[in-house]
Amino acid sequence: MSLPPDFHVSFIGGGAMATAIASGIGAAKLVPYSQMSISDIRTDTPSLRQLSSKGVRVEQHGNRVVASRANVLILATKPDVLLPVLRELDPASSSCIKPDTIIVSIAAGLKLSQIEAVLPPRSKVIRTMPNTPMLVGCGACAYALGSNATKEDGEIVQKLLESIGLVVRVAEKDLDGVTGLSGSGPAFVFLFLEALMDGGVRAGLSREVATKLAAQTVMGAAKMVLEAGKHPAQLKDQVTSPGGTTIAGVHALESRAFRGIVMNAVVQAAKRAKELGQMNSNSNNNQATGKIQSKM
């Protein structure tokens, strides 16, 4: 899929994730840097200065300006300010957002229906759940289509986000599970990686050597899963020879319910994501009710 030559991508919020996405899109030559805009309260951060030097238009307090340019508008603010920001745009009474603009949220916990409720009817909204490894171009991201977004809209967003990682489409009901797995998962991997490093140090390796070997081992094992086309259990069995060192280590892990602990971590993180989504929904409903009462 090729994008039109005048295609423009805008961001409201210029934090780490927004600048990573913009950098990936530009580096992949999907959209020229000169056809990207970012609005943020601060414009003097190193990442924004670097993008500006490449041609990205960085605007201070320029939400309306960047929104008016966008074919794809990426909402990269914190979840608690996203809906107020959209209300301040007041797209229903101004033309700052074009009718065919694809609006992409990367805010955790805010449902498609909540975002659509403060936008004009038939707005095309897509909700995404990226993770922090996207900051180094090796992320995992899932997205769900809003009620008016088409399959083609999703493919455009997927193409853009694939510049910094793997992207899959899911139903919105699955995004809490995605949050528990790939959203929170890097923290679980970091804990495991730290444990591998400490194990290496306990076995007599220097901290520097243990860190390099542990990180490369985790990265290599993950790459084998993605590229070998085999179940992780098959890959594990290839390493665990009878009576060998690996099966001794696997036995030590399984004797402490290693897999069950990891599964519980994902489930608990997904459960918390659902709770936070409900809290956000209740909070926004209360705010809306308060505004209605104050006008009566």
C-alpha cells in the first residue's frame, strides 16, 4: 500500500512514544519528515529538536494547527488529559479535524466509545496498545477499529506503526489482554533478564559479561520463536538433552511453578487494565454529568 504524496501525519503530544513513531515513519520513508507535525507544551526536548532539524513542524500549544493538517492524527497525550484535549479542539463546531482524518489513540484504558463520544459523528477512530520496545524500533503493538474506521484505515495505521515493530489487529475486547501481555510484558522480561544476569554473576562471571550474554540470549531466543516457525516447547526440547545442564535448570524453574507465576502476572496485569478502563469510564461519566448539572 502506497500513501498519497501529500499525506500528512500529526501528533498531539510529543513524548517518547510520539517521537519514536515519527522517527520510525521518517526513517522508513513512509512519509517525509516535512509532512509531519507535532504539538506539545514543550518544544525544547532533545528528541523534538532533532525531529525539527529533520523538517518536522513542531508547534507549541498548536493542537488545532497540527490537527487541521492531518490525514492521520495520533493522540499521544496521557490518558487523563486526552478527552479534555479533544473537547478543547471542539471539532464539532470548527473544522480543525477533517472529516476523513484517521484518529489514532495510544492512550491506555480509554475505550473507543469514550473517544468517539467527544468527536463528530462518523469520526474514524482507531485505538492502539503499543509497548516500550517500540522506542528502539522493536516493539509489539495491537490495534482495534472504531465503529466508523474501515479495514483500509487500519491497514494505513498498521503500515505506519510497522516502521517501529510488529503490529496486529484485534477486537477491542482483547486489548486488556494485550496490555497484560505485550504492554506489561517488557517489565516481566526485564525481571527475568536481571535474574539471568545475577545467575551468571553467581556462577562466577563478571557483571559486564553476564549482562551482555543474558540480553543477547533473550533477544536471540525471541527471534528464534518469530522466525523458526516452531512452538517454543519444540525449541526448548532441542536444547534439553537427557541428563544435561539445561534440563536440570528447567526442573529448578518448574519446581517453583515458573510458568504458572508468569501466566498469573499476565492475567493480573490484564485484570488491572480492565479495572483502570472502568475507572476512566466512570470518571468521565461523572465529569460529563457535572457539566450538564452546572448548566441547568
